[in-house]
Amino acid sequence: MANLDPLLLRMMENGASDLHVVVGQKPKYRVHGAVTPIEDYPVLDEEMTKEWLFEICSKEQQDRYIEKKDFDFAYGIGEKARYRVNYFFQRTGFGAVFRIIPFEIATIEQLNLPPVLKKLGEFRGGLVLVTGPTGSGKSTTLAAIIDMINKTQRRHIVTIEDPIEFVHRNIKSIVTHREIGEHTKDFASALRGVFRQDADVVLVGEMRDLETIALALSAAATGTLVYGTLHTNSAAKTIDRIIDVFPSDQQEQIRIMLSESIKAIVAQQLLRKKDGKGRFAVNEILLGSPALSNLIREGKIESIINVIQSGKAQGMQTMDEGIEKLLKQGLVDVEDAYVKSIDKRRFEQYLPKEGLETAGHH
């Protein structure tokens, strides 16, 4: 058993989402959003940290880490657990973060996500984006949608990730997992392969550059159902980001492609549960419609909020509506809701009177 394994296995008992290992500090767990040192472990020196980190990866991976100074991979402990790992260098030397990946894929119901998200698995083609900051549960939400397709439809699903996070067994669908660096050079080359692999559904772990975004758009335009993630925090910003990646002489054409292929944008963030045990995902939900397509083509992105507001009956909602729902159900804390909200004025009425002064000075 590797030195790190006991620490990693203990994460499940403690409800920790991440383990942080850095030279010059004790190992730390992130539990329900807060980072706390593991008291029964010593402060890690360089020798020990290096030994721990190098013990669980191959010589080739070690070389890649030293050369690139930053390295992602997935690590599994038998049938017990899987982790998404990032090795990096920082001021004091070696560092790593291990994020636990559950073996059992949670369903849309178990994640307490809005039921309308089930619709996102029923499209026959087009582009569905799940966006939000790092660690906001985007992969978990997408895994639930892919899992739903896998259980109910006969399709070929290809996931392209860096590294592979959730492993889907073949149920009704065939699921092909491809890892960047292991099975393919980069997102763009893997996406080019999708056209030859007869894929119905493609999950693109991260749409981080022009080429990947362009290929995802053309796959969506030719009838593949493409799921992707971006680090934006609202539907409007997502559309802007995609268009802005392209040089100005191509933006017109990209607007048209996007307006025709966009099926849904779900922005997501996590709010701590009121009892402190776990977190709730909260979403802004925008579904594709002729009205949305027109706004994208005409570049009137600021009016998207009106599409969301008039689409309530279909299950659309703004981020603040999602937050307010959780707040009214008494599931989250007023202060947390206020901090995560977009329109602060809307939430001032819920703050305790003395809280207003301090909240205004964050």
C-alpha cells in the first residue's frame, strides 16, 4: 500500500472532497468547502513529499511532471476509490491536490438538480454547455446526464477528458473513454476522431481553445450531441466567451453556427448546506429557442435574461432564482446566498439587520 493510500481512503469517512499535500505544511482535507489540517500527520518536508508523490506514478509521469511543472492524471486504489490528481510546483516545492471521484454515479434526483435537466439528455444533436468555476460540480452534473442516456438509450457515447473522471459501464449505450495524453494528443485531435468513430454523443471535458470550440461547434452542427464545459458563470458570459475566442472576421459566422446548434446552457455553483454537511448545486438554466437564436445572431446577448425570465414555464431560471428557492426552503444560509448571488439588492431583505453593514463591506 502506498504511503498516500491511507490518507486517500480516509477521505470517504470524513466526507472530504479534496486532499492537499504541499511541502512545509501538514496534509489538509477540504470538507464541505473548508480546508482543515490533518492533525495526526507531521508537517511534510521535501524528501517525504517527493517520495509520496513519486511512489504512485510511473517514471514517465514523473519526468512529465518535472518537465512541465504541472501534471494531471487519475489514480485508483483497487475497487475502492478513484481520484483526479493535479501535481504542481509552488513556492516551497512539490504540491498536489487529490479530488475524490465517486465510483457510483449520482443521479439527477440524488444531486437535487432541477428536473428540467433530464431534458438535456433527450436531444438528438446540438451543443449543451455546463459552466461554472473550478470545483463547482460541473463534471458531476454531466456524469449524471451521461448516466441517464446510458441507462435509457442505445447510443455510442465518447468522453474526452483530462484525466478521465467518472467511469461509465456499458448499460444500454456503448461508452468509449479517451484520456488526453494517454489515448489522444489533445482535445482537438480527439474531436476530429469523433467523426470517424460514429459517435452519437460526445463529452468534451474542457473547451479551452479556439480549435476545440470550433470542432465542437461543427460536430454539434452535423447532428452529434456535444456536451462541454467552460469556466464562465452565466449563460450570457458563456456565449460572449465562445464568440470572443474567434478573430473578429469569423465572429459573424460563429454567431450563426452557435445560434443554430445551442440547445442549453446551465451555469452552476455550489452553496454550503445550512447544517454544514455537504453542498447544494444551484443553477442558471437557459434552453434553446427561436428567440434565443435570434438574439445570438443579432449579438443582443444582454437580452438573454429576458429569454430566461419568459421561459419559466419550460423550467428556465436565473441563478438568483435558484439561490432564492434554496433559501426559501431553508436549505442554505442567508450569508452564503448573499455572497453567491448576482443581484445583491434582491437578497438584502433576507439578511439580519446587523448583517447588512458587514455584508456591504466584503
